[in-house]
Amino acid sequence: MKREKCQLCLKMPLSKDEIAINKKLIDPSTKTYFCLNCLADYLDCSVDDLEDKIEEFKNEGCTFFK
């Protein structure tokens, strides 16, 4: 498995959930990703908001989070 890094802060490796939330909220075909902190800044929300959405998408059975 390729080890992805945040395109802004270069945190590495990103978790499966971090990659999945980028695909879900930004673009399913994206090849560049943000860590949760940078994604929260980019979307003007909190990391807690993103973590809540990740759990919500998992509970809904979203295939990005499998």
C-alpha cells in the first residue's frame, strides 16, 4: 500500500480514514490528500466535525470507509 502524505503539512502516513474523507468531501478521484487538521482548515470546520462525519459515513455504510 502506498504511503500517502498531506499535500500541505507533509504529515505522513495518512490513515485510511483521512484518505477516505478527502475522497468523500473533495473528489472521489483525487490523488492528493489533506490530513484532518489541514482538511478542517481548508473546509473551515473543526477536526471534531470531520471525525463526526467519518463515523456518520461509516455507520451509513459508505464504501470509501471500508
